[in-house]
Amino acid sequence: MPGFEIFGDEERKQVNDVLESGVLMRYGFDGMRNNHWKAKEFETAFAKRMDAEFCQLVSSGTAALTVALASAGIGAGDEVIMPTFTFVASFESILALGAVPVLVDIDSTLTLDPTAVEAAITSKTKCIMPVHMCGSMADLDALKAISTKHNLILLEDACQALGGTYKGKPLGSYGDLGCFSFDYVKTITCGEGGAIITNNARYAVHSDQYQDHGHDHIGKDRGAETHPFLGYNFRISELNAAVGIAQLGKLDAILNNQKKNYTILREALATIPEVTFRSVPKGGEENHSFLSFFLPTEQLTKKAHKALAEAGVDACFYWYTNNWHYINGWEHLKNLKSLGNVAIEVKNQLQDLNNTNFSKSDAVMSRTISSLIKIGWTEKQVHDRAEAMKKTIAAVL
Ligand SMILES: *Cc1c(COP(=O)(O)O)cnc(C)c1O
């Protein structure tokens, strides 16, 4: 996920536009700002690229998830179904609103298992939040059918899958709401930033107001604006948005490059009969930011992961024992460790995560290795890496 690999003159020029006026804020100061509205400009361009009617930029991907949930009216005690394999932002955003994360198994797509989702629905469920991990997607048709049947909101976390598509539609644009991150290691970056896309005009207005203290954004005098409801500050700055405009212009080149490098690595590993690849739902096209594959057993996978590091093949991840991305590492969530009291609804309704059976997820994650795809690799480096991966993995089998 390499936006930072190609930071250059385009980003510098955009940032300089902002620095020349000194107006770092996205709202107001009309007379001073030389007519730059970088956040607005990025929102318009991103909505267009993502085939969505509305885009709201915010300060991070975590903020995007929080604002998206809030905009759909999710609050204390509402249950949100999320996967066991994701980034901690999934449950952080849910808990921030006093809502309750309900963790369910993943399958060989490395995303939500639709059968497990349906089994987890209760009268308190409000939202299904698939997370398109490592560049590929959940079975969106199946999840859409479930959310329609039970009248739930479908919120796509596409933070790791920008540019991937499902049945010809950009990931993030299929559900009721889609969220993106532009943090420093994502496909495109603006330092810190995030976005929400939607075709729902009500959610769009709610997002716009919620992320800026509930301001109604009517008229030209910020001080005179009213507050239809309580909000918070999740605003992006003009400096960050400026970088995002330049990076968005590079997205298609990034995606092409990732696909080329991914394909070389995949073809090499496909020659090993014991290696299989994550499944991609029919009609899906990955963004190729990672190549994820399975080995036959947990023991062989651990051995292969260690051997890859020893052979100097960097950026191969074994998420099963990693602190950030899998339930195994989330002691703080399992034991609800927080600085202050947590919402009573969360305390009462949260699963006993120390004793919930996630053996189906374990069976997949314990056999998964993901190789990051960089765009800075030369053709020779990619081929050398492919050979090294093939040789090292074959040797442990
Ligand atoms: C990065 C990421 C986020 C959060 O993004 P930040 O901008 O770092 O807050 C959320 N979900 C997933 C899947 C991510 O990878």
C-alpha cells in the first residue's frame, strides 16, 4: 500500500498552494485563501472516482468509520457485526459511540462469512460492517441480501481496498456507506485522513454536520451557524487534503503497477501444488495491494513465515500472531480495559470474547501469509523476490 513511495513534486505543489495563503482550515476565511478549497476539491474528485454521489473527508479512517456509523443513527446499545480479522479501528469506532461490536468468523475470503453474520443477528443488530482486508472484498451480494432481509445498514470498510471493484462497482460504493483511510501506509496517503462515501443524501448531511461539531454549514458566518444535533471534531485540514488531491491523480498508475507485481509473485507461487490463494468473490477484482495465500497446516505456515524472513524476503505478514489485526492479539478488547468506565450497554451486551469459539477463523488465519506489494520494486527485484519466495516455501513443505 504504497502512496508514500511516490511522494513528489505534485504533492509539494498542492501543499504550497495552501502555504502561500496560510489558510490551513477547510472552512471560512474566504477573502484570505486565494480561492483554494482543497478539501472540497478532493471530495468532489473522490466522489467522482468512486462512483458515489457524496463524499465527506475527515481526519482519519477511524474517524470515517465513527462518523459513518453516527450519520446512520447508530448509538448506545446498537449492535454492529464485524469480522475477527480486521484493524482495531473497527471496534474502536463502534465503542466510541457506545454501540456494541459483535465479532463473527471470517472465511477463505479473509472477510466476513455471510452464514456467521446471519447467525449473529439479534433484535438489537443495526449494521453489518464488512472489512475488505488486504485488497480484496467480502461477498457483497450475500451480505446485501442479508442486510435487506433484516433491514440493516451495510457499511463497507474499504480502507485497505481502495481501487478494487465488485461487479464493476468501486469497493465502498456498494453498501449504504463506504469508508476509506489515507493514513501513511495506505494505497494513497495524505499523511492522516479518511473519507466516507454514500448515495444517501440524509447520511451525507449528517456526516457533514457531525464531523464539524454539528455545524449546519448554512450561510457564510461560522459563528452564526446553528447546531441541529451534537457532533464532534473530525475535520481534515487543507494541508492534508492538498496532498490527497495529488495522490488521487496517481491512483490508477499505482493500481496498474500493483497488479503487475502481484501477478508475477502469484504465478511463481502457483507452481507449488500445496499453495492455495485467498478466495475472491465472483465478480470481484482486487486492488492487488497484498498477495495472500494459504499453506496446508499451521505448523508449515509458521515455518514458512520464519524461513521467508531469514531468506531476506521482507514484508510478509503472519496476521495470526500479530498484535493489530486478529482477535488473538486484542487483550484490551477481550478484557474491556479502558481508562474510564465503559457504556453500560457495552458492559452488558459484549460477547465473552475470551470464551467465544472462533475456530473457523483460526483455521483460516493460522494458515495465511500475506506479502505486501510495493510499487518501487524494479522488474528484476520482483522476479528475484518471486524466485526467493518459491524456493523458500517449497523447501519447508
Ligand atoms: C487503516 C485502517 C483503518 C483506519 O484508518 P486510520 O486512518 O489509520 O485511522 C480502518 N480500517 C482498516 C481496515 C484499516 O486498514
